[in-house]
Amino acid sequence: MPVFKCFGKIVKKNKVSFMIYIVIFVAVLIIFTKVGSSNTDTLFSDAAVPIAIIDQDGSALSEALTAYIGERHQLIDLENDSEALQDALFFREIEYILWIPDRFEKAFVSEGDNLKLENTKLPDSTSGIYIDQQIDRYLATLRAYLNSEFEFSDALSSTEKDLALSTTVELSTGEQAEVSTISFFFQYLPYVLIAVIISALGPVFMEFNKKELARRTEASSLSLKSKNMQMALGCIVVSLILWGLFMIAITVSNINDIFTLTSALRIFNSLIFLIISIGIAFLLGQFLKNSESLNFITNCIALGMSFVCGIFIPQELLGSGILFIAKFLPAYWYIRNNNILTGMTSITVANIQPYLQGILIQSAFAVAFFIVALVISRQKKFHPVV
């Protein structure tokens, strides 16, 4: 197997650059995984927002409302100066200004006056909308007690007690809470696989595409079929070693969670995508001539699929037009499978069908890449290097 042996010699010759690629991409993969998984630890937190309240009423209602807001947010003491307030808002010293006008309590109790609270907040501010909702809830609760013929002081105290109640909510997603880190690892793995496989195998193909070696191969008794089979075998062996290193990394870092059926399906999904990556590298190898084109093509394919197919940006946030295009790329189906597994609390024959569909489609992509590569290689046989 002369081609396979030559393949191994070229790999050994470039082993330093291979190790650099592996270290860099493993580091990138770990960073993506840790950042992504840490963002899901808390889905919601009641954050305190810096607020300035200008109380021109000085009534029991305005003081109670100020106390209610102060318990939940950070009250900033500022003078009632329009320019100073606008400057504080511009420089983000505060995010919300509430004006309580004179006679607000009387207007609220009598319901005959349309006197309302006024506010200024940052444009398109979610915190401003959140504060508006809190104020509306306070006033609506107070109004409900007043409509029930409570005395005003009793209504204020009852409102305070009601809104002081809180409930501890615990989100339970079964097995998924235990494998969130694993899920994020496999979420970003396609980007790393494509980049590292093409970067690792590219120099080998460039050596075989050099005129002198290409001429010697053409002049030898080695058949095209044998050459391609040995090249493919070399690609598979090197790629499996690289993929195995990634699997060892995720196993060691998540030793308590990796031995589950869901994780096994993730690993199998990544193995299929590894074959796709080999197919892409084998196809590109028919054209690679220099390192500049290798780096350019690697970045275009790896980053392009990452942004379009949902690796870097969740698929649910992508537009329908982008998703339509993404369906013609293999990474879309890999991420779709990963998302399916993330949403599963149990695995049954019924809910595993979409996953198997994704595996079949990815397998079709892999076969297509190898077939196209072999056809191009055969065509090059009839157009020898000159």
C-alpha cells in the first residue's frame, strides 16, 4: 500500500502543525462549551435597575409606591432638574425616571381625574418595560382593593403584603439538566471537526497534487481505484484519531454524565458528521494547491456552515429563508439532531424517528461528497498534469 504509507509519512512530517491545530480547536471548543452552558444556568433573574423617582405628590400612595420600587430596584437620588436627569439617563447612571405628579393620590382615589404617572426610559429598553409592568401591577392590585370597598390605608397595606409574596420556581427538564455541558460540546463540534479535518488533511493532498508526485503516480502501475481507496483509508484513520481525542476530552470532563443513551446518540451523530467532514476534505483535496487557498476554503466552509446552519446561532432564531438554504447543508441536519436529543426526556420508537431521518440525510451527504470526489479524480486521470 504505497499511497497509504506515503500518506502516513506526510502526516508524520506535519505532526507538529497537526498538534497545534488540535490544541487550538480543543481550546476553542472548551471555551464555547463553557460559555454556552453557563448561560443556561439561570433562565431569569430579577435584576435591580437604577431608577430616579421625582415625587411631587408627597402622599401616602406616592411614598408607598416609592418604597415598593425601592425594594426591587436601586433608587438614585437626583434633583428635579430636567437637564441633570437627561444627562444621567444618557450616561446610563439611571435607566428609568418616574414622575409622580402633584395630587396623584387624590386623582387615583376619585377616578374622576385622568392624572397619570409619567416616565422616561431608555429607548427599546426591556428593563423599562419590566418596571412599567411592576408599577401597573401595584396600581391594579391597589385598585382591586379599593373597588372592594377597603379603606385606603387598609388597601395600601394589603397591596404591600400581596406583592411581597414570592414563589420559588424550579425548572425540571429531566435528564437534560445533567447533560447541558455535553449538549453544548456537541453543538459546537461540527465547526471544529470541519476546520481541523480540512486543516489536517489539506497538507497531505497538497503534497499529492504537486506535479512531480502526480506524474510519478500517473506513470506507475497503481490503478486509480487503488490510489483513491488508500487515500480514503488514510483520511479515515487520521480523522478517527482526531475524533477520538475529542471524544476522550468530553468523556474525561463529564465522566458522570456521558454514559447515557442520549450521549451515545450524540456520539453516533458526531461520527456520521465526521464522515461528512472527511468527504468534504477528500473532495477539496482534488483541487488544493497551496496553503493560502487551504486556509481560505477552511474558514469559508467552517464559518459559513456555523452561522447558516445553527451552530453559532440557534436555529430557532434564524429566519425561514436562511433555514431553507441551510437544509441543503449537512450541518443543519446534525444540529437538528442535537436539538432533538436536547429536547428529549425519554427515548421511544416514536420520538426517535426524526433523529434517524437526520442520520440518513447526513449519510446521503457523505456518500455524495465521496462520489463527486471520485468522479473528479477519474476525470483528472484523463487530463494528466503537464
